[in-house]
Amino acid sequence: MLSAALTRALTTPAFAPADFVPTQWDSAEQKAKFANALMRFIADDYPRSKFHEGFYRRLSNTFGHIACYNRDGFYERFFLTAKDKLEFLEQCAEWPCFGDPVYTYSDVERAVGERLRKSQVAAILSSQITVERRRRELALLSELKARYEPAAEAPASAEIRDLFG
């Protein structure tokens, strides 16, 4: 779960319809609603319950994401591991936002990418991944040392005496 400060950085101020240009298919209100839903989805650590069909369809058509055949495939591709979440965030933050906002969600992509970069959420997640990996590796090292570097053994002659003694 993200800190309260990081959650605020991602979700406030809320995006407003005035921040976006309507398309022939979607209003500025719909664009703002999607941008805010995406920020809340990230801030809440990608809950599956918020990954409904409409949200998936819009997200899979932004930031250069590939739909992965269906909603479950997309979710499993990007939101199950910290490494995959980081890749998702980096792709959103660095996407070059092609197209005219009159026809695309490029204005939403720009605004979301800017907020992700400003919040440094990807850098924070990357740091957390590094710390967790180090913790796991040190625990494994400790386990392996305990297994393969046992305490000093008694001389062989004493072992033989104990066995046949």
C-alpha cells in the first residue's frame, strides 16, 4: 500500500473536464473520469475489483498498452507482481503521447504521465523492489551458510569413537 502522501500526490487535485479536450466519441468529463479512476487504481495498489470491463477497454487503448487478448490477461500481465507494476508505471510515465486530443486520449496520457513522473511513484516502487530483493537474498544467504558452513566439527577420530564406542 502506498503512503498517504504518495496517494495524495497521485490523486489530488482531481483531474477536471477543463483539463481535457472532448473527442467525437468521448466528452471531456469522460476523459477526466478515466484519468481519476486510473490514478485511484494505482494509488489503491491495482485492486482487481476496480478493473472492470469499461476501465480495461479504455486503459488497453492508451499508453501503448497491448490488450493481452482480454481483461484477465491484461490484469495478469501488469498487476500481479511488483516488477510488472513497475513496468506498467514506467510505460505510462514515459509514453510519448501520440495523436491529437480531439481524436485520442493523448491529453489524458500527457497529464497522467506528468503526474506519475512528478510523484516519483515508479522510483519509489523500484527502490522497494530492490530492498525486498536484498532482504530475500540475505535470508537465503543466511540459510545456505547455516546449511553448508556448519559449526566446527569434532576431529574424525572422535566421531569414529562415538560411532563405535
